[in-house]
Amino acid sequence: MTTPIIRPATTADLSGIKAIYDHQVEHAISTFDVEPPPVGYWEARLASTDVGDHLLVAEDGDRPEDGPGPHVLGYAYSSTYRPRTAYARTRETSVYLVDGAGGRGIGRALYDDLLARLRADRIHTVLAVVALPNPASEALHRACGFERVGVLPDVGHKLGRWIDTGLWALRLEVAAEQ
């Protein structure tokens, strides 16, 4: 297996992104969505031109060039934390992988690329919300330099139970503060 290619998502990737997310919606606590969003949700993320908004994919580097399109192994995105102006240099991030892709460094590769882009955008703080328990996601965030800054107890109800979330933060180094 070759190293996956990390790149900005394209329209051709949206079905793969949606399939990964829809699986998580239906079977996991990694998202608190309980119904898969329509493809328009992903089209809007892809179309965003806001500074600090990115949608990246990890594509299988072993895929033949004449194959049926990109095979998305995972994706990462950054988006507005809250819609108020004072939050403009804060972004919330998420990383999702296709089942079976964990433990291969794909999440780390996606996060490394995403964080580099956010630094270039002069984003100051990056936040991530992790449903608990999730040792793999917590380890990924810790390895990328995030710090767990709090736990919100019983904030989501999914799959017949109440779920806590951990709030993780990373302050990015920026050349000059404004």
C-alpha cells in the first residue's frame, strides 16, 4: 500500500465523503446527526470561500488511473466555529475515515495538511469536539498538539444512550497578532 494522497476535495469526492459520514450517522457516536444530510450539505462545504474553511480528502494512492474515480479513505474539514465576527480566526475541525482505515496514519496525514493550511490562513485557535469514549480520536488530537480543555456531560442522545463530548483546543502559532 502506498501513502495516501492528501488534497483538496473536488465534486467527484463528495459521494465518497457522504458515504463515510452517512455510515457514521447510522452506526456511531462520532457525529450527533441522526439522519444523513443531503449531498447539498457537502456541496456547500466544498463551495465555501471563507478564509479558514477547507475540505480535504485522503485518496488511495494505489488506485489505477483508469479506475472508476477517486477512492476516498477519509476526509478532514475546518469550518466556522460560531457565526459572530469575533470568532473569525477560530475554526472547528473534524476528521472521518472509512471503516478499516484507522491505525494507518491517514487521520494524522489529513490533520497535518489541514493544520498547515489553517496556519497559512492565520487562524489562531482550532477546536475539535470528540464524542466520548473515543480513545483513537483523543490520541490523534493529542498527537497533533491539541489539549483537552473540558468535557460537556450528557450533551447528546444517540443510539439509546447519553453521550459526553470532550472539547479539544489548539492555539496555532501565527507570525503577528492582530
